Amino acid sequence: MNKSYEEKIEKFFTFISSVNVLSVIFLLIIIASTAGTLFTLEESSKIIYNSFWFQAIFLCLLLAVIYCRLRSLPKNIKEFSTFLVHLSIPVILTGAFIGFVWGDKAYIQLDKSSEVDKAIRTNKTIMTLPFQVLLKDFILEKYKGQPVHTLLFYDKNGTMICSRTFYSEMTFHSDALQENFEILRIIPNIEINDEGKIVSFSNEWNKPAIKLQVQNETIWVFANSSPKKINNLNNISVKYFFEFENAGIKDFKSVVAILEDKRKVIVKTIEVNKPLRYKGYSIYQSGYDETNLNWTVLMVKKNPGIPVVYIGFVILIMGLFFKLYLVSSQQIESKGNEQ
Amino acid sequence: MIIDYNIFLNIALLLFMFATVFFVLLIIFKKEILNLLATSAFIVGLIANFLAFIYKWFAVDYIPLTNTFETLILFSLLVGSLYIFVWRSDPDKIIACGCSLTIVLLIALSGYVDDTSKPLMPALQSNWLVIHVLFCITSYAGFAIAFVTAILAIVMKETESINYYKITYQNVFFAYVFLVLGIITGAVWAEKAWGAFWSWDSKETWAFITFLVYSIYLHGYKQEESWTRKGALIVITGFLFIMFTYFGVNYLLPGLHSYA
Ligand code: HEM
């Protein structure tokens, strides 16, 4: 190779490895990513994060690290710690690159008890899986809020006339029935024998009952059982509906079986934070049928770069802890002492 | 009267206010009794802060690290605890004063954010939450102390500032390690919960930005002679970035972290 050409390359690398240029590279990434957070993710992925120039900056960073820190092996133990730190950068970036090029993502919308071996990418193309996914069940769990009680009143034909919802003992007037009602007691869990005597009760909302007074008549109504006749009111019966107020979604999960040649290989419950991993594919809980809970949406991902990235993470953490140990045990004099 | 976390938080606030005032008086009058008063107020304040965290934990049925209010209690607690280590190697009154004042501001701030604890949404129900938040807040606490010492390094006379530069560097490096741990545990968790270890969500992007800011500082500090003062300015700026990552992102930018 021509000498001046080599010198030029040498000069270029010395240039991109100086602190000032390093700062400029970091600053460019800072400015670009800051700008990125001002747009929606979709927009900024297009114009910034996935753009050619943004990746070119990372390439410069990669070249700079390799040239100035990884060209020669560490000479002593002090250098070894920062060598590891810098070594992790190409490893992580390589892993990210592998994921960017060979990674794949698609979605499956799956009905209960049906199976599928295809997923659909966001650009509408089809990803064929080397196995089938069968949805055995979908479960939605909600947080229990406070107990809510509802009394429903029916006429002799079983048509509902009116209803009343309440949270605790109270008195109310029904315009439709032209009558006053008093809720004397609400008991969370009660067992009553045939003579109407209380056998046992407790404070867990298992089998709640309400003691209701209408004129001079008192009646016990049990939660979610068939309507009970009110003797004082001609042909009117009352039903007690009990539920917990919805205080948010606790969990949603799909019970899924993986099949190969129609034979079950794995049965697993996929939920948020618990993906299913099989043959290099990860399957995540993504969405669901909010009205009938009949179908689930699963996200299928393939990212062969992940192990490489995680190895990079481990190298980075090891290097940093090693250096932290050196800094805190004062084996490395900080600048202040040198002056 | 019910004993709850708010009582301990108020006691802690009061004690750290006393500590700050006593440290100021100590710097001016240099009386040993003031040192004793300030130090005791600081330590008892820290215990009260710890109890506030424990009582909050009992009040909800998960480790209270899920929203701004809960993490603020931990934040002030960690600034105080980390400062004890700094104090053991260098019992400087001015740093002590600056740290007490920082804690006062953090606890006072917790009075302005919503302290109701909501049931955890599915993505947050994970052990990674605890690890990730602990690492992040530990790093914030280290950067907060470095912020104080960097300001001191800049305003003090040159002979005195050398020591502040050194302490700043040590705290930044410590916090930097935990910031990296915070980002990495966040990435590993995101891979499990959202299916991608990095998705340029605004909170993670801002954490990455702060990481780069402090990376600039660490590189310059080691390599260039004239860097010290510039470095301290970067550390001060870096902490503003931390504060934006911590608060600003939640309220100002859209993203997946917006439940915080
Ligand atoms: C994202 C990329 C990078 C990260 C995370 C990183 C991180 C670090 C860390 C943590 C240190 C130790 C600082 C200290 O001793 O206080 C360091 C030191 C150093 N870095 Fe980097 N660095 C990166 C890129 C680079 C690049 C591109 C260069 C080349 C221009 C470079 C050159 C150096 C040098 C010369 C040192 C000091 C030498 C030593 O202490 O062994 N770094 N780096």
C-alpha cells in the first residue's frame, strides 16, 4: 500500500479517536436521540433511529473504539478493566446488528381451540412457523375493587321492573314500585338453615346475603340465586346480584400448546413478562378480544442477536465493576491527587 | 392517631432541615456542638426516612418502587446512605450541608406528587421491577452527590477545589456503573415484557442520553489536562438530564413508561 495513503488512514483514525471528536460523536447521538423523543416512535424510527445516517454515527463510534482501545491488548491489570468495557461495545453493536438484519416479528390472532402455523408481519407478509400453535384457553384476571350490590325487582312474568345498586346498608324509595325498602344488613358469607337460623358467617365475600325490610316483612336474599318472592308486595320478586368493582386488569394469559405433526410438544401459559421460547422463536402475549375473550393476539419474535447482546452486557458489567473496585480501593489515583 | 409513612416522612423532612441549618451554622461558627447536632439530626432523619419506606411497604402489598412518590422516598434514603460512605472518607461540612439540602428538596417534592398506590398493571408484575428501579435510583443518588460536589468544585478557591473534583469523579464513576446496570436490567426486562430489549421508548432513550453525557465526562477527565472545570460543568448538566429522565419524561413525553 502506498505510504501516504496509509498515513492518511492513520490520520483519520487518530482524528476520530481524540476526545474532542469522541465528544462530538456522543453529542451527535445525544442530539439525534433527543430529537427522536419529541416525535411519536413510529415517526422517529423512520426519520432517525432506522435511518442510514444515524447508523453511520454508530459505525464511527464502533471504528473509534476498535482503533483506539482494542487495537492492542491491555498491558496491565488497570488497562484490562477498561479494555473489557470497550470490548463490550463492538459485541453489543454486533448483536444489535444481527437482530436488525436477521430478526423477524409477526402477529397471530388466534381463536379458542383453533391452531395455526402462520403469523402475519406488520407489512402483511406471512411468516411460516416450523410448528403449530393451539390456543387452549384465554384467561383475564381483574383486580377486585370494593363489593357492589344490586337488587333487581321482577313482576310475575319475570320482567324486570327496576333495580338499585348500593355499597352499604341504606334505605331507598322505589318510584316504580311506590315502596320504601330498607337494607338492614349485608353479610359477606353466610350459611342459613331451613328454619331461617344463621348457622355460620364470616367476612370473606363467598356467599353474601342481604337482609331486606319491606313494610313489616324481613327477607334474606342470597347473592346470585333465583328471585325470591316478597309476600307483602303482590307478585313482585327480588334478586340479589353481587360482584366486585373492576379495579383494573391484573393479568391476561393464553394457555397455549405447541404442536409438531399434530403431537403436543409443550403446553404453557403465556402472559405478560412470561413469553414462551421454542426453537429460537419467542411468543409473547400481546392483546385479546376485549368483548368476548374469545381470541388472543400473540406476538412471535425471532432475534438471533440477543445472546450476543447479552454476552456484551456481561462483559460491560464485569469491566465496570472491576474498574469500580480499582477506583474505590484508590489503586487508581484520580487526577486531583496527581496535580 | 395512626402511625403511617407520612408521619415518618414529615419527621425526616424536619430533621434534615435542622441538619442543613446546623451544618450552615457549623461552617460559619465552627463550634463542635453544632457538628454533633447536625450529625445527629442527619442520622435520625435518615432512620425516619428508612421507616417511611418500610411503612409504605406495609401499606401496600408490594415493594414500593412503582411510582414517582415511592421512588422519591427511596431516592432521598439512598442519597443519605451513600453520603455516609463519602463522609467516612472525607467528613467535609460543606458537602454534608449540600447533601442534606438535596434530601430536603427531594422529600419536599414528594409532597407534591400523587401518593396513591394503584394496583400493579401486568407489565409491572415482575422481580425485574425491583432490581431495575433499585439500580436506577442508586445511580441517581450517586449523581446527586456528584452534582453537589461539582458545584462546590466550581465555586471554591482553586486550592480547595482539587479535592471536590476528586470526590466528584469517584461518585460519578460509582453512579455510572449503576446507571449501566439500570439500563441493562431495563433492557433484559423489556425483552421479557414487551418483546424487545431496546425500542427507543422515550424513558430508555433519555437514560441512554444521560449515559452518553457522563461518558463524555469520564473520557475527558482521564485524557485532557485542561478538562477539570469543563468536566464539573458536564456533571452539573448531567444531573439536569437525570432529573428530566426521572420527572420530565413522565409528564412531557409520550411513551411506554408513562404509568410511572
Ligand atoms: C459507547 C462507547 C464507550 C463507552 C461506554 C466507554 C466507556 C469508558 C469508560 C467507562 C471508561 C473508564 C473511564 C474512567 O477511567 O474513569 C473509558 C475510558 C477510556 N475510553 Fe472509553 N468508552 C466508549 C468509547 C470510547 C471510544 C470510541 C474511545 C476512543 C476514542 C474511547 C477511549 C477511551 C480511553 C482512551 C479511556 C481511558 C483509558 C483507560 O482508562 O484505560 N472510549 N471508556
